[in-house]
Amino acid sequence: MAEDELVFDLPVELDHVQEFARAVGEDNPVFFDAEVAEQHGFPNVVAPPTFTTTQILQVSREERERRLGANLDYGRVLHGEQEFLYKRLPVTGETLKGRMRISKDFTKEGKRGGSMRFVTYESVFTDEAGDEVLTARYTLIETAKDVG
Amino acid sequence: MSEVQRTSLEAITPGMGLGEMVYGPLRREDLKAYADASGDDNPIHQDEEYARRTGAPTVFAMGMLPAGYLAHALSDWFGGPQHLRRFKVRFTTRSWPDDEIVCNGRVVSIEGHIVRVEVEGRRRGDGPPELNLEREQVALIGEADIELPE
């Protein structure tokens, strides 16, 4: 029986934030250096805007599938869209609480006659005070079986 | 980082271009570094033979890597990441090893303190010869809301 919501922790650790920032080519010191981040009004080193995609390290694709039960065939799945809504950016030293659910699941007819299924996983992240930090929407597209 | 910093509303007008930012060229090591940092360990982005078995001519970038570059560009265009309120992208084609990712954007509207921008990332490069790709293609397209002071 699929669950409605999957709750997990997302630790925002300095080494990981720096590694992620380097991987997206960042050179702004607010992503690396606490002193500079503080000069810019952040309480600590800032996580880059797309950092929460690292949620896959906390909830694997297999676990997500097993618990939320979208029943997708990953041989036919593409990452179609991604959206983030920010109250603020995460900072190092905090652990966010993520709540993931399937917020949309619909099928539409494609241009070439095959149907495409869109499944959106929405994760709402809150901080230790319970305040919302950001929402991430990860949309997968499952393409039709026999359209070339 | 960008030399022009658009950190207040008075510096912004609708229609204004944000200026091209170029990242890459993407090396296989960059795909591996992003895989390690992000946890996206799908072998289709790292394992040549695996990618071929799925029908791709070679490995290609996970969409969130050029999306990360586009977020990087947004941060630099507006003087830091703290003003970002929304960022949305749609992936339109894959990016390949040796591609550069050319990010660009344009101010669409200003409502209150929110500046809405359209953004895109184009892949630029030869691509795998088997695919006979155009040299430059839009790989991701999207929009963002930036909250700026007066």
C-alpha cells in the first residue's frame, strides 16, 4: 500500500555544500566561506539554489518508488521539469525536514500519437523551527512504450 | 562572477537582456563530479557502454547540471543567490560531453518587488557525430522570480 507522504531529513553540511557548489561551477564565496556569507547577511555558508536535488542521497529512487508507488518504468523516464519556490536558501549547519508527495500525475496525448505520463514529486522543506524554507517540484515524463 | 550587478529595482527595466554566461565545456569528469555531489548515480551519465545499451551514442549530462549552471548565472546576474524566489526549468534536449552551456536571460516584467525573467541554456558543440546535431540548441528553458529592493 503506497504512502501519501514520505518524511526525511536533509542535513546541510559544509563539505557537501562546497562539493556541490564546485560541481555547478560556482565561484561566489558565499557558497564556500562563512565570513563572506555573513557579510552578505546569511547566518552561515549558503547552499546553491539547486542543492536540495541531493535529496536522492536521503531517499533513493527505489525507496521513493516503493513507498509513494508511482509505478514508473524507468527505462522510459526522462526528467522533464524542475521547479523551486524559495522562502530562503538553506545554510550549513541546519538539517531540513523534507516531506515528499506526488503532487501531480496525469497523462496527455503526445504529438506523434503516443501518450506521455507526467508525475511530479513535490518536496516541502522546513527548518528546525518548523518554518518553510523551500519547495522543490521534480517532474518525470514517462514516454509511451512503442513510439519511436 | 558578473561585473554588472543588478541588485536593486532601479537598475532593471522590462525587456533588458541579462548577458550571456558560458559554462563548460562539459567534461566527463564534470558529470562524475556532479553525480558524486548530487547523488544522481544513474550510469547513463557515466558509463559509456551502459549509455550505448540504452540507445544513446555516449553518456550525456544529467539535466540538473546545466540547470545548476543556469541557477549560477541567475545568482551572478542579480548580485547573489539571496534574491531568488522561484526558479523553474523545462528540459528540451540533452547536453553532451564537450558541449558548452550558454546561459542567457531577459527581464519579462516587474511587479512590486518581483522581477520575472525568462532564462535559457543552450548546448553549444558538435555533439556525438552519430546524431548530426545542430551546433547550438536550447537544452533547457525556464523562468525565475527575483525579489529586489527599491
